[in-house]
Amino acid sequence: MSEPLDEDRVPPNQVLAHLGVMAMVSAVLGLVVAGLAIPFAGVLGFAARDVADSMRDLPAALETKPLPQRTRILAKDGSPIATLYDENRVSVPLTSVAEVMRQAVISIEDYRFYQHGALDLKGTMRALVTNAGAGGVVQGGSSITQQMVKLTLLSQAKTKEDQLAAKEQTFARKIRELRYAIAFEENYSKDWILERYLNIAYFGDGVYGIQAAARHFFSTDAKRLTLGQAATLAGLVKNPVGYDPTNNPGKALSRRNTVLERMAELRVIPVATAEAEAAKPIGLKITPNRNGCMFSRAPFFCDYVMAYLLEDPALGATKEARKSLLESGGLTIQTTIDVRFQQAADDAVSRYVYPTDNAIGGLAMVEPGTGEVRAISQSRPMGLNERRGESFINYVVPKKYGGSGGFLPGSTFKPFVLAAAIRQGIPLTTTFNAPADLSLAQGNFANCPGAGNFVGTWDVGNAGNQNAGARNLYTGTAGSINTFYAQLEMKTGVCEPWQLANKMGVTVPVKERQPAMVLGTSVTSPLEVAEAYATFGARGIHCASRPVTALLDANKNVVKEYPKDCTQVLPSAVADAVNDVLQGAFRSGGTASGIPISQPTAGKTGTETKSWATWLTGYTPNLAMSAFIGGVNDEGHPISLNGQSVGGRYIGNGSGAGTTGPIWSAAMSAIAQWLPDTNFQIPPPGEIKGFILTVPSTGGMGVKRATDLLESKGFNVTVSSGEVDSSYPQGTVAYTSPGGGGSASSGDLITIYVSDGTPYVPPPKKPTKKPTKKPTGTATTTPAPTETKPGNGNG
């Protein structure tokens, strides 16, 4: 290999002008290299004593802190949903950088990098001489090691003074960098230094480090860079702004070709190869920088994740420290979001509520038994453009995470009173007359012990001034009858429902602990309501909502895990009974009976008195989903939905099912395919008073088998004496009373009638005499009132 061109030779016309300077520089360099002790004065116009003193104050080596790296937020399936960073960087080992990239940057920045120590004497002397003669800094002579030191000082500078010191154009700074560079060369390998340099360097357009640069400018990885791409990136290091190919393509192309030419001069690549590559365009393939939640595929879920983690003191003593870790720690945040569910939520909300409506639509999904948040969606996009309906307020999560004041939940609070009643042993068959309106003395409602008595009168009325008549816990809940629930709460007291709401995730302040609480007088969020109803779905196990499962560092080591936080707050039998009652909302006569469902579903509608907000919260054993629409004017104040156009629909009188139901239904229809068809559990026999059960059909079964089946369902059983006409085989069950398919309460008596094996024969239309009784007859030969003809297979 022939000797490469020596670009460090000083032009002849400058030699005489700099002979004196060269002599002094040689002396300085000799002293510096010998021991960095420079007790001389008046050299090149700077105070040597000051420099010497500052040198003695410097540590022997520069601590290298981990480089700031971008953080990635991943969905449950491992796909990325957002990237966060102060500096867009992904550190990679040198082995993950293409060899041609290493060759390019060494060729243009420090071609003797592997031959010299911390100081490139020829390059430094030339730069010092040229700069001294010009009266300022016009040429750099720093080695890659020295450049790495400077970049490290800049990266680790925390104050403006430190930042200025790291960039000042003085000989004192050069000598400080040299001292640190010598320490690096003594303690680390050349490959380590080059690796850190490539990872710390700024490449322009907001990207730091070779991996982020390769990804941003060419949509590839550092280990796959081609010659032309490597030359382009190597050329950016000297002047990332001036040579930025996105803003200055001409200068970037010229600089790339300079790098190629230099590589050819140094015999790193053939001249013909350099020339052929120089004839090509740069060929950018930009991957946009997407920093922050605004660029996320789930912006408000991302925002919730950040707010959730910023509340965790384990990540830093202050929120500022936690934010710095999250944005520069190179973390991987593993979350609970299911991107399929999120897409379904986004599609449903955007279909029925528009961003510029005088309303907010939102939806939250929580998994029972884990508390994992599967989706967070709202109608107003993230952003600052209010004319487009954009907002940075997250209306779906609690105030401490999203900034929203919340919305009145209406009758979605009734299940807390229902659960308290069942736990207190109030039979589900308990009946109250539910007139159109009632005036109740609040002193008749028990408060928490020691909290004093309620005073005054509570006037409560039913929606539409409906006189509902006699209702039990099933029918009073299905119809969401206010006057029924006011009387039920009078029996339970206010304290236990209030305590349950708070234990199940809905924050109700003490000041809101009033009888009217049952009708939803305390503001809340869809996420809190979904979390509470997930407790019912999990058979009384409350799990705190969590959007994160684990944090990993840049090396994929676990920094912290976020396991489920669950507590049994209701007996499972009580929750099972609540689930059974709440399934009535979707059945005939229920307030959500018009909402189509494809698997066992329970839930509750909610409508604030003046239709300021409407809700539908429905859940299966696998997922709780709360949807709402709240009226909000341009100033962000609550208003009635009545008379508004929301999602292109005119709302005359808002309701949970009619107004918000379509959002819930659209989302559930899309995700039902991924939810197992799981039935709710039936409470164990005898544990719940007045539990309404469906009597199983037993026609044709043996008496013992039928008895065992009925008792396993929670019924008491008796067998009638004698036999009755039936086409079923003699000695098997002819029918029961109440009959198969009918309803009865748990603990009710079911009577089995045994077949005699002969079909029932109706009497003639005009009998001449009264039919005689069969010798083997029983107390009755006519079917029970709830049955059809015995022996027809419907027993």
C-alpha cells in the first residue's frame, strides 16, 4: 500500500509566518505529553498558571455515564406504540455497526486513529499553528478520542456553565480534553472508544448515535449500511446542521463525495468504486422522528402510562427525576394494551362522537381478575388545535392521571347498593312498591358509625314520572327504578355502599356520602367504573387498574415489575348474585334490552338527571367495558346532551342505552371474537337469599338423578306420592312443579311427579259419566300450572 496523501502538511506560504508559534507549540506539546504540567507563562496569549491550576483540579479520568437513550412503549403483544426521548438514540455495540461505516468515519475524522495515542501530534500541531496564525479557531485537529471526550462533557453537562465550558473555543478546553483523552486511552480499548463515539455523536435532524441515524435517514440498521449511506452519515459528524440532507441536500451530497474521495485516497476503497458511488443520489428513505405520545397509535393510553409511572416514587425522588429516566433511560415499557381492542374502541368512539361536538365520548376496557387496562379511547384527539376539537385532557382516566374533573355517572352507582343489600342478607325477592316519586326523610338512612345523622328531606322520582309498581331486586334493577333503589338504600344504609365503591376503585369523597349517592351524585371516570364492574366479573376480587406490567433497561434486564394488585372485597357468592341480577339489564324489560349481545353479559346503564352524561357499562367474566358521552361546551363546562347533535345524531332526551349504547355495542361486537364464551357462576346453594334460578328440565330422568341435579342448583326437592299419566317410562320423572324452564328462588321447594308410563288422554268433549280414577293414580292427574301437557318432552 503506497503512502496516502498527507493533508496535514502546512502550505509553504504559511511556514515562515508560524515558525515562532511552532517552536512554542512544540514546547507546550512536549510538556503536555510528558505529564500535563505546564508551569510556564505568556504562551500563545493564555494564562498558563491558570490552566496549570485548573489541570491539577481535574480528576485523573472522566466518568462516563450511560448515554441518554430513547424509551419504547410496547403493547401487550410486543409491538411498539410510542417512543419517548430527550435524545433520539439507540446505543449499539461496535459489532452491530457495518465495517464500511467504521471505515468511513475513521477516514474522514481521524485516519490514524488506530496508530496514535490520545493526541494526534501532526494533526494537532497543524491545527494549532493554523489557528494561531489566523487569530482564532479555523481548523480542528482533534482525534476521535478527543472528540468523544468533548461530546461526553456536553452530554453530561447539567448547567449552562458546564455547557459553555464544554464548547468554549480556547486552548484551555483543548488541554482539559486532552487530559481526559489520555485517561481513556490508558483505560479503554480503541474499539470501545470508537463505539462510544459512534453512539454519542449527533447526526442532525434530531437523531443521536449511528443506529438512530441509520434508521432515520435510510430506514435501515447500522449493521446494514451501504457504502454510500455510510459516507453520508460519516460526513454529517463535522457539521450536522450544515450538511443535513433533509434541509441541505446539495451540501450533503458534496460532503458525502468528499468522504468517498478521502476513502479512495487512503486506499480503503478503490477509486473506481468511489467514483461510481459518487455518481449516485443520496437515496434518503426517511423514517420520521415520532417523539412522545402525540405520535402514538394510542395517544391517550400512552399518556396514561406516563402519568401512571410518574406517580411511582421507585423511579425517582421527584417527578422531574422520573420524567428524565423515562425519556432518556433507554427503557422498554411493557404495557397491557391490546391493539385489537384499542382499534375497536377508537373506531366505535369516533363513529358516534365527533371531535368538535359539544360532547366528549370515551371508553375504557379492564380485564377482571388482573386489572390490566386493555384500551383507553376518547373522541377528542390529542393536540393543541381547539378548532379541530383537540385536547391534552385525558377524559377517560381519573383526574390525577388525566386532568379531567370527571362526569356524573347516574345509575351506574346502583350496583354498589345492590351488592351491599345482598351481602347483608336481604333476599333478592324483597319487594317495594315503587311509585313515580317519593319524599323521604334523610334521617331514616343510616350513616357510617359516629358520622352523625343525615338531615332534611330527599325528593326522588323515576325517569319519565313512571309509576313502576311492585318491584324486587331483579326487576327494580333491570328497570333502574329510582324510587325502588331509594327504599333499598334505606335498608342497607349509606355507609356500606360508599365503602364498597371506594374499595372497588371508584373514589367517592366523604362529602358525597349522602343518600342521593345511589343515583350517581359523585363525579367519576370510565376507567374507575370499568375497574369496579370488573370486580363483579372477577367474583368479588378487586384488582387495581394498571397499564404497565414491567420496565426493562437498555440491556433487557428487569428494572421493575408491576404485578397485579388484587383483594377479595366481596364474597364470591355475593358477586355471583350481583352478576345474575345485572344480566337483567340486557334481557327483556331491562334498560339495555335493545343492545345486542353474543355471550353472557351483565351491566348497567346510567343517565344523569339532566342528561349531562349518559353511560353504559357492560361486562363478561373476561372483560369490563365502560362507555360514556358527556356534554361539554367550548369552555369545557358540563352541559346537557339534550338538544345537541352528537356524532351526527340529534339527541332529544339522552339515555344510557340509546345515546351511549351504540358505542359500547360497536366495540363489543368487534372484540367478542377474541373473548372466550364464559358463563357467570351461580352462587352455591343456600348462600344467597331469594336467588332466582331457572328450573332445569328433568323429564324422563330417573328420580335420583333428577333430585341430585335440582339440589345441585340450590333447590329443595320432594317427590309426590303415587304416579301420574305420562308418556315417559314408568318410574321416571313426568314433570316438576315449578316446571322445567320456569323460575324459582334458591332454596324453593321443587316437587317431582313420577310417570306411570301411560300417556295422558284428554276426556271426551261431552263425557257421559265422570272418568274413573286409575288404580295406580296419584293425588293429581292434571299437569302443574307451569307445565304444558305432561309427557310432551318439556318437563
